[in-house]
Amino acid sequence: MRKNIKGTLYSLNYGELAAANVDPIEKKPLFHFFLGSSVLSFGSVGCTFRCRHCQNFSISMSTPDEGRLREIMPDEAVSLAKEYGCRGLAWTYNEPTIWHEYAFDTMKRAKQAGLYTVYVTNGYIQEEPLRELSSYLDAMNIDVKAFTEKFYTSVCKAKLKPVLDACELAKKLGIHIELTYLVIPGLNDDLNEVKQFTDWVSQKLGVETPVHFSRFHPDYEMTDGKMTPLETLTACYTIAKESGLCFVYVGNIPSTKYENTYCPQCNTLWVERRGFTARIMGIRDGKCQQCGRYAPLKL
């Protein structure tokens, strides 16, 4: 996605879109951020990882000359969001940091227009560009793909520590963060590893950080794998709760119980979710209607 031309490094996919859709914010997934809103979602080609199980490999593993790309410049992106009644813009589908310059220029214009901004990212970003983004980036869903360097090296061709560092820095910078952990049988589903992950979230990011455990389905170079058993996902949920996490979700399963939001203090149903729709139930004036606990959800 970069080319050195006479000593200057150029982006090859600035404003070049492989995908653009109006999505519910819950699809990112972000469950505590502008509930029920629509977000205009953009994706390009390329990625900083080479995950063997990538679900969007048709674009993430492509180069600009391999796909049908449409050019949408920053001002047009903001106009389209307004035209389609979206409250924000999201960089998703492929890795947002791969076209940092375009995302950064566009989100500055988005904030001037009163729109929110979202990254769905693998979190592989250094401190300087993350600090640069932080004045304009409102929320991130960060994939923590496992909690061992071995997994990151063998499956993603990357490293774990920079991801954890970015999560901690994003939290300090005031960016809303939610984490997704895709549970892959035999690779990152050891319950001791999951416990280390949830303890880290509790200690470094805070117990109110939303965590999404997601069900794996075979794809790309891992089509011989198996879908995650429901028992494994519910065990991850239990472990996260034992680590003190207040808001834990399980995705890609036929159940609403594990996608609803409940009051951590009195268990009142705060938000009922069905598919990608969300209905606020037990919150009034930012507090639980039953016990009065503060509800950390941006509505």
C-alpha cells in the first residue's frame, strides 16, 4: 500500500474504496457507543497482518491494482454520511491503519460536520500516529486475537505486545474502546489464556471495558477448522465475569441473552438486542431505573 518514489513514500490507496455501506453501529461491534445509530462504513484493500483465518481476505490480501475500487475523497465521504442519515463514519472491513492518511484527513472533516468517527482495527499502531488520531477518533473496536506471542507470530505474522500497548494508550487518550476476542478451537481457546486476557483487561483497561467473545467459523486458509463450541464461549463469558468485567458479550451465536446489557449492580435489563438492533429498556437520565447505578453507555 506504499511506494517509494525518488525517496518519498506515497500511499497507493488514498480515497480508494473497495467497500462502502450503511451499517448499524452494533455491527462493528460497538455496544456502548451511540446505540442504534447508523454509521457509514468504508473499507479499502490491504492489511498490516496476514491472518490465516481472515474473513475479509478478498480485500485485505489484495493490492490496489487487483480490485474494483471507487474513489471517494474526504469531503464527499462526509457529504454521503449526511445524505444517508448516518451519525458517523467508520473505517472497517480491512485494517484502517493501512490508509492512515486518508482516514485522518476524513475524520478531521467529519468532526467539523458533527459526525462521530470509528476504527475497527487490529490495534497494530505506534504511539505517534495514535496520538495524532486521538483528537478526532471517538471509538475503536480492537481485535485482541489471542493472548500469546506464539499465536500472533504463527497465525497473524505479527506481535502481541504492540496491540496491548495501543489498547492501553487509547484508553489513556480518552478514546472509547471495546475489545473483540475471536475464539478459535485449538489455537486461542485455552481457558488459562482467556483468564490472562480478561485479568489484563480488568487491571489495565478497567472493569467497565466491554469485551466481545466471538464465535469462529472456518475461512481463508483455515477452512479445515471447526466452529467454536457454545460451551467454550459460555466458559469464556464466565471467566471474564470472574475477572470482574461488568460488560461481557458473546457474538455469532443464536442467543440474545449474551448480547443484552444488564446492570452490573442489580441485573436490570438495560439494553435488549436482537440481531443488530438495540432497544433501551432500563435506563433513565443515564442511570439504572432500578438501583440508580451510572450506566456507561453513550446513547
